[in-house]
Amino acid sequence: MVLDEAYSEASFPSAWECHHVVIDHATLAWGNTSCHGGDVPEGARLTAFLAYFKRVQQFPMNEPVTLFVAVILAVPLTFSSGKAADSMVGSVAPTTLNTTSPVWCRFVPERKDDFAWENDLMAFRAYGPAIKGGAEDSGIDCWLKRTTNPIVDEWYAGEQKGISYHEDHGDGYDPYHVGGSRGCGGTALWVDNALVSAGPYTTWKILERATSKAVFELTYDYPAKAGESAIHEVKRFTVEQGKPFIEVTSTFTREGKPTANLPVALGVTTHDGKASVTLCLEERWVSCWEVIDGNGLGTGVILDPVYPIEARDMKSEKKDRSHALIITRTDANGSVTCHPGFAWVREGRVAAKADWQAILSGFSKSLHPKNP
């Protein structure tokens, strides 16, 4: 068995029953036991995936025997340094790169705690704790790929060897500036007609990672206002093969309780006004069309139909503060769901702004079937 694989009931025959057990490091005497090629770190937690054979096997001595296997996985917790918690397999740089799965996501500790994901059309990344103090915070970066093959692991591995993913070596590159903006579909609180952003994500969790679908969560903390407790956001991402948009559900809480009717904004950066902005309230989307290094790029975000919507072309003289915005409010559960995405001319799905808007319109209508 490979430790960098996510185990679930689907990993075992139907006769096996799977259980998850958490074992504190202090309860075990590991000696020279190792995981991921190194000693199990002090302060780590271990998750044991136990699979019990349900059917009783009759051996020649007619004694019933229950068979089981246990796969022990090292799971680092959140340390005082603020390093992202890992609640799934893959907490270190992979020894084997993903070269086959069209849908992929992973924590990237070798690049300042990035968390990156992709399908066959797009790739993205979010910024993690190790980048705290820089310009980037909770904005979402776009990686412009022009291949249906996976590129996330390849580009990070190349970066480690001095091959920059900010240059196109044949399958795309990252020319998209995020800085302190919302990037492509990042969220913010909407307070007194202004964006209030969270810092980089603080923890991550992979819930599902299969060939055609991945589901994961990133958590964010917002600065507390005087006399109030801080707001906490859990963003659940669903990435599927062939889809031109990802689904993102943000759930906001304060002291563990949902913050219903909370004003929030979903942003797409205009790169300081360089992009052409379209606000389409009827179909519940906002978009940008811009030219980067001579090639067109369309970005946008669509809001689910159950939420109130206002849209703004927000202009600012401050760097990274100009956005195409959707402003809305959370539901009774403190949640809001949106669908960010992008298309690049060199990738082949679009040749002009009208092509990108047709993609937005078509996907929006699939979410909002009442639209004409």
C-alpha cells in the first residue's frame, strides 16, 4: 500500500468494514518506526485506518478467525508556529508526482504552505501560513494551463529545480497577479462599504480525492472588531473533471455559532482597472476580461440562486483593491455558495470576451434553470 493514497471504504472489497481511530503519539513507543521515510514527528497525531474482515473464515481446524489490517498514517497537528494542520495523507512533498489524474489537490509545504488544485481545464492555488506577512492573504491564484494533463506537481517540482512556473515552458504558466486582492473568486467581509480580508488559510483538510472529483476545506480567520469576537470561515471546494467552474461554499461562524445574514463579498480582481468588467445581475455573475502577455483571459464568479445579490465595479487608487464584486448575505447556516472559474485564449476554449461570457451564461443557466 502507498502512504500517499487516501484510504476509504471504496479502497477495500465490500467484505471489509472500515474504521478510523485516532491514536496520540504519546501512547505509542515507536522505536525506529518511520513514516514517509522519516521518524514520526514528536507532537504528531496518528490516524489508523482499520479494516476488519466481516465474513468469518473457516480454517482447517474449524476455528473462526477474524482478519484485519491497519494502515498507520502520520498526521501533523497545528503547531504553535501556525503551520497548517494536515488531516489527510500527503503532508510532505510527494515522492511520486501526479501525472495521470485529471483532478488533483494537495498541500504544498515545499512552497510556503500553498494549497493547490486543478482539473483538466484550470489550476488554482491558495496561500498558506508560511507566507504570512507578505502581500498575499486569502485571494485565489489562477494557473493558466494549456494542456488537459495535470500540471500542479510538475510545476512545483520544476520550481524546486530552478524551472520557474512564471515562465511558459510549453504547457502554461502563472502570470496572474494576486497580491492583496481577492484574485479569482476570493471572499471578504463587507463592512461599511469596504472589503475586510482574512489572512492566509490556517488549516486544510482533504475530504475526497478521486480521478474525477476532489473535495477539500480551507479555514480562514478574520480580524476581530473592538468588543466583538473574531469571525471564522470554512471554505469547502468541490472540483470536478470537465467543469469550467469550481463550487465553493463558505461557512462563517463566530464563537462556533453560524453568522446568519452576514454581509460578504465575492471578488474578481481587475488588476488595478486594467480589465474590462461586466456585471450581469440577471444571470448572477460578474466577470473580467483582460490581456496578459498578449493573450486574453476571462475570469468570473457566479452566485447560487438562493442568495440576495448586488454587483459593483469597485475602483480604488490603492494597489490590488479594484474588483468586480458580488455583495450578498449568508443564509441561516452562515453559508454562501459561489462558482469561480476562468478561461485563457491559449488553452483553446475562448478566443474573445464574448466566448467567455457565453461560458458564464451557460453555466449560470444550468444553476438557474428559470433564466431565459
